[in-house]
Amino acid sequence: MNAPGMPATTLPLAGLAFAMLAPGESEQSSEAQWLRGWQVQACVPEAGLGAAWQAWLRGPPVADTALHALAAQLGLGCAETLALALCVAVETEPMAGRAVAWLQTPTGASRPTPGLVATLAGMLDGGSPASHLAALLCGQARESGALQCDGERPLPETVLRVPPPIALALGGERTQWPGLQVGLKGAPPLPASIAEQAARYASALQGSARALAIRCGHPREARAVAHTLAAALGKEPVFLSGELPVGLGPWLWLTDRIPVCCVELAPGEQRILPELPGYRGPLLAASGPEGGFVHDGAPVTNWRIRTPTVEERIALWREALGDEALAGQLGRDCRHASGRIHDLAQAGHFQAMLDGAEGIDMPRIARAARSGAAAELGTLAELLPEPIADEALVLPAALLAELEALVQRCIARDGLAESLGPAARARHKPGVRALLHGPSGTGKTLAVGWLATRLGLPLYRVDLASVSSKYIGETEKNLAQLFARAEHAEVILMFDEADALFGKRTEVKDANDRYANAQTNYLLQRIESFEAITILTSNSRARFDSAFTRRLDAIIEFPLPAPEERRALWQAHLGPHHNLQAAELNRLAAACDLAGGHIRNAVFSAAVAARAGGRAITYEDLAAGVAAECRKLGKQTPHGLLGPMSP
């Protein structure tokens, strides 16, 4: 071992260990010759192996720079550092594994055992084998997951290993960890104010181990903000969900990356952010607006991402579309978030390609929005993409005026309180909430579709079956996700038969009543803070909790149609292809006290009979359809419907 060669301190630590393990000249196997090759290179100082170890601690060779830094970061001793060096060697160099297996015959393990490492460590720093074994099995290397044990053999024979991503990182490679998302491709552009805030948060987090929760209505935009914050820290984000791999902390530190936990919480739910042994930097969480986080026993600071201002929205639309006038109109009229603007612009370009057009216009953007582009409400709500024309909405003039006022209220909602007094501005939210109530078939759902068409916004009908759950807290979690996604996407939410969710609170007699009331309380609070448009429909206003009325911006009653409206409804449903005279239309309107939905059913029934007969719709076809509809409703067929016409 004292043969001429390079000083031991210029060898990597694993090379020094292999030199120490080299056999005599009598062994001629390829493994023995490979080990003696390391011995030839080594020149141990006269002070011995202990001096070589101390010299390595003071100044390691270039190949061990990352290992030396990790050992200092974790406070590792000789045995743990040596174990990491040998484990990395057998993972990255084939002959190293063969040599270790040869040395450990008859166990035959190609990875080092604690017994082998403890023996070598005793030669380097003079400690006892028991103390070295204890460090290997209970020290910081094991605690952080950088060093792991496999097998259930006796302790000296247990196999030591390093996860491959850590082994490659210790070799200087900026590796990926399988199953983890590193970085964010295709992140949407964010407003300049987000970048400025990210720089301030980065300055506050620099060099600390604090946690920060980024709250946004949609997880993808929260991840985009986390990506921006990581860039401000000079790091690359790693997005984590599900079970975390063992050894993640040292790998994050070695590759200079920052962890981002992606979690969606239910209202009132609290999540403890994971400790990552071996990682000493800041921890981020990308989440929705609900719930809370705890880290290191303390609540986590929240950064809530607000909807961009009008000027920021215009700038984002301008960047995405390149059309100043259209960007101004969209930025002023629609409260879209950054990611939604990016997605709608792409969907608008796609619509233009489908139409064979070169440019994007407002109708194409509206069509893209109504098609459900990037709203991502999942199974919690059903998209109703069909536009409703003005001619399809047949209502009394007074009711139409109320609906038109609701349209104007929705258009003016952004910035409405800015010019008002402090009492109006206090806790003002730009959401609009309306209740449409009246008998079945009077046009409530149709009116909501017309409202969405007028505003150029997509309409989603909430699926109560998907939202409701028999498990405690799951309904609120589903609703929280629904409201957050809808806010982000700037859509209209319609709760059909809304009294099923927003009904009156009951006297608490058992646990079911208590949880039902808690659900109603959550809905009442959340709909008041909701910053988009919510329309509720119901057959009866009396079924709603009295506390709910104050939270509504409009309550519009849909009465049964009068004869004049009924005649207009018959005409609107029949169209031009029928054989009815004006007097017959008047007779239908006067004799049949039906709402628009029932008139629609009667017309479809008559159309089936007319098509079977190969002719246009006749009065007799409609009379038969009305009679069938009356039977469905449990009503008598009107006496004036049949028989000779009055002169």
C-alpha cells in the first residue's frame, strides 16, 4: 500500500476503500486485480489511514465534491460517508459491484454490508465496530433516506443501498426521480404583479426552512405560480402528490430543487405538510382556497392568488391574441384568471382553424368557452353548450325587463363598488347570485341558458348526484372544488332544483340533522363569497332558508303564462311548418292552461304523429298532444279544446 502513486487524498473515498481492501499477489481473479489497481494508485501518508481520512474531510477530490457537501449538510460520520461512497460506486461502476460481491463471499451481495463498512471505518478513524454499526443503522444517513437497508439478515450482513437518483446526483448528474414531475411545461403567462410578489416572497424565503401555501381556484394555475416563485429562488420545482419516496430530501438538496406539495383540501380540513429529512430549504404547497396547512407545528402562511385586474387581463389577452381591440373588450367584460385566458386563446385559435378563418373574434372565443374548453369542472357539473336565441325566450315584458336588468348587473359586477362609499366597498365580492322560481315548465332553465348566451359565458348545471356524498365532509369537499374551479374558469353555475341543497335548516334531533345543517351553513357562506355568477332555480321560494334571501342579488318569479304568452309560445315551438289557422292557435292559447315546457311536449307529440302521416302538423295532432300532456299532469282535458269552432 506504500507503493509509489498519487496521494490518497486525491483518490475518491470509494477508491481509498478499495485500495484498503486489495488482496495479496496470490489472488489472480479479475476482481482482485481490479482492487490492486486502486492500491497502486494510492499513496497513504506516513501518519496512516486516519490522516488520509482527515485530509479528505479538509479538501476532497473533485469527484467527491457532492458527497463531501452532503456529509457536511447532514452531519455524517466516517462510517455513513464511507457507506454512501461505496454504495454509489457499486451503482455506477460494474466492477465495483463485482469486487464487493467477491470480497463478501459467501454472502455474495454486490452491495456493501454494514459489517464491511464498519471494518473499513474502524481502519480510517479508529472507532469501534459497534459504534460504526449504530451510526449506519440509526444515523442521519438512514434518517434522511440517503442510505437504506435491504433484507432481514443479521445486522453485519444486511445490505446497504443508495436510491439510484441519489447515487447519480452524488456523481454530479442532475437527475430526475421516476414518478415525480420536475418543472412545468406550458405554464400560462402570469401578470407582472404575480412575478413581483413572487420576487418578494422569494426574498423572504431565501435560506429559510419556512413553508408557504399558494392558494388559487385551479391547481394548474397554483402550480404555475409555484413555478414562478421557484424561479425567483433560482431553483426548479418538483411537484409532489401521493406518497413521497424515501430519500427525497437529500435528492432535493443535491439537485438544488424545491418541493411543491399539490393538495386540495375540504372546508375545515387541516393537513400537516411533510417533513423532508435531509432537505433544509423552503417548502411550498399548491392548493385550492379551502382548508389549512400546518408545518413544524405552526400554521402556514397563505398567498392567495387574486383574479387579475382589468389592465392585467387586457395585457394577457393582448399577448395571447395580438388584437388590441378584442383584448380590451375581453379584458373589461370577462373576469378570467391567467390560466383561463391562455387556454381560451388557444381554444379560440382552434375554432378559427375549424372555420377556415385567419383571425379570432368575440363569437369564436364565446363558442370556445361554451364548448367547455379548459373549464375542467370534471363530473361535478354538466356543460350546457347550446346557445339560446332571443326568439326562443317567450316571456311577459315585465319578466324580460327583470332578466335584462340581471344581465346588466352581471356585466357591471367587476369594479361596481369602486365608485361607491366605504360601506359598499367593505367586503364586497364581485359575484352575482339570483334565484329564479316558479312552477315547472315556465322557462327558468331556458332563461338561464339565454343569460349565459347574452354574457358569452359557458353554463354548467350542477349535478347534485355527483356533488352529494354519504360520507361526512365529502359533499362540502366536492362543493369547495366546484366553486373554486368555477371561479377560476369564469363560468355560470346553475343549481337546478336548488332547494335540495339550499333548503331550510332543521331542528337538530340527531347527527344527520347536524351534518345537514352544517352543509347548508357552508353553502350559505360560500355562495356569498363566490366571485362568479350563480343562478338557482326552484319551483317554490318558500323552501329556502330565510337567511338565504339576503345573499341574493335578484329573486325573479316565473308565473304561468297568460293567454297572450301561450299563443306566442305555441308559435315559437311550431315554427312555419303547420296547417293551423289563426283561430285555432287562439283556441289552443285560450283553452289550454299549460306552461311552456308542457307546450313543448305537446308540440313534439304532434310532430311525431304528423311525420308518421307524412303531412304537416294539424290542429287535431296538437289537440291529441295536449290531451296526453294533461293526462301526465293529472288534469282534465280542456272542454273547449275539441268540438266545432265558434263562429
